[in-house]
Amino acid sequence: MNILLINYEYPPLGAGAATQNAYLARELAKNGHHVVQLTASYGKLDNFSIENGVQIYRVKSRREKLNQSNMLEMLSFVWLALCKLKYIVPKHKIEKAIVFFSIPCGPLGLWLKLRYKIPYVVSLRGGDVPGYDVNLNGFHLLLAPIRRMILRQAIAAVANSKGLAQLSYTADSIKTIVINNGVETEYFYPSTRKISNEHVQFLFVGRLHPIKNIRLLLDWAKVMCHSDEKFRLNIYGQGPEEDKINQYISENGLSGSIYLNAWLNKEELRQVYQQSDVFVNPSFNEGMPNTVMEAMACALSVIASDVAGNRDIIEHSQNGYLFKSDSLPAFVSISQQLMADAKLRALTGSTARISAVHHYSVKAMAMAYLELFASKNKPSDLPPEIQ
């Protein structure tokens, strides 16, 4: 099958959605499909390349930053991608398409169907779903008619968690099914390092955005620093909250315990997971976070907010721990328990690794998308919990 994937972000651009896009593209190619990726360029990236069997076309949009993009940059990608599709579709004899994000990329899927009668699936990722980020409510309200047209014309809208599927259905009453994200458990694996008694290394990886509950993360780290001198927190990421984090660390004298680091490539990130003890994710909202699954695959204990996405992956007190995203005391209490008990950290991490291996494979994700294309019937317009 000749399959086109469209996303304005693809590694090294972007974060979680870009990573999942790459996993899916590589797995489809690995299984003998002719896979073409259309995405945005950046810096000196080649306009065309072949990586892991995937033919990648990059269009030179207005994108200026590696890990974030504004609306003007997204719109410029859509326009240039539309022009590029006129070349890609006939050259590669595209039969099916997977479009990441209903907005901004969804209109490209709709155009493929109207112009070439190519069926497409929309992969919802979070920020493109009304209710996920309250700061985007006005934007989603304005674009509701075109978003609903895109979703109705698709074979299906796919959410990566039950919570995100429910949000989508609540907003638009349109078919929404769940295909879990996948993690490369053969690549992300535990280290054999000995547990250090000198420091307990906590880790946060992600976009430094208000939706990640950065202020609670910092307040928690301040309490932990004052309660136990063994505590260390490494923050890896970039985003609009970066200056606030640096200011907070400086004003509170925490430079010896909290370290803000730049975004990492895949290999560097694996090493950081393997050198850490506990992973934290206090986000207000999540789809199905790659970083949590990667940390679990590396056998880290995970403490995460009790929100959709995290809740789909973590069973409290079994393969990780959940706390209410506004509860600093609960966050601190769980953290102190893990700080004090290395055997508990090891047990929880081992269970997390088993969960990642058995339930969140890249192969299963790819097969689920292929089954959508193979089905003769569209998913019904039923609430996601019924499907």
C-alpha cells in the first residue's frame, strides 16, 4: 500500500506527536508498505531524504524554532504542502493518508479526498481538540465548522487516549476511536547502573508550557529541596516558561538542586532516563505522553497527574503513582516515599517496564491504523466508550 503521512512536525522538529509520527512511519515501511512523509523543513535539513525506509519531503515554511511553531508558521506549511501534494500524489501513486492534527493539517486530508478521492484518517494529538487547552477555546470555536467537516469526511478520527477521545466526541459528536501511542521498548530499556545513595535523581522532560503545570513543578521541587538534601531535579525542554523557571531557581537559591537543560536528541534522552530514578509529569492535560511511556520502558518510577492520558497508562501504586494536578501535598508525599525507599523505586520501575512492553508497542499501533484502512465500514458515530 502507498501511504502518505502529513504532519507539520517530524523529528528533529516537534515533540510527542512528531515522535509518534516517526514511529508509525518506520513501522509501516518495515512491514513492506511504500511510505511517504510530508512535513516542514528547518535550518539545513534536506528537502528530500530517505530515513528508515520512509521517503521524507520537507517544505520550507516560515518555521523559526525547532520545538514550537506559531499559527502563521503552521498556515505557511499548509499552503506550501498543498502545492507539494500536486507532485507527491501522482509520483508515488498515493492510496491512503494519515493526517496528524485536525488543525492545521486536516484541510490537506480533506483536499486529498475531494481532489484525488484518497481516503484519510485524522490523528488527534491534544491541542487540536476543544477542551484540551482552555487558552485555545476561542480559536476552536471559530474553526469548528471546518474542523467538523474534516472529521466527518475522514475514515475516522483517532485519539491516542480514552480521555482525548471523549473530549473530541463531546465537542463534535463525531466518530472518535482510540489507538494508543507506541513506545520503542527495544530502544528504551533499563540501565544496569547501581543505585546511588548520594542523590535521588528526579526527571521532567517536555515542552516548557503552562499546560505542563510548570509552577506546581517548581513549588514541589522547592519543598523537596528543603526536605531532603539528596533531592535533585533535572528539567529538559524548551518553551515559553523557560525564563520563568530560570528566574524561580535564581530567586529561591535552588541552582544546586534544580537544573534546566536544553532539548535532547533521542540517544541523549535515553541516557538521561537511564541515569535517573524517578520521572515526574504534573501536566494539567495529556493525550498519551511519550515521555511517560519512555520512562516506564526504562524502568523508572513515575509520578504523574491524575488526568486523561496519564490515567490510561498508570495504575496507581502498581506501575506508577497518580496525584491530583492541584495537590502539592500529595505530589510531595509520594515523592518523599520514593525518596526514602530504593527498593520501592526498583519494584515500581520493574512493573512499569513490564506494562510498557506488553501494552504499548509500536507494532500494535501501526496494525490498528492499517485495520482502519482495510475495514469496509466506517466506525459508527457512537461515544468512544461504546466502541
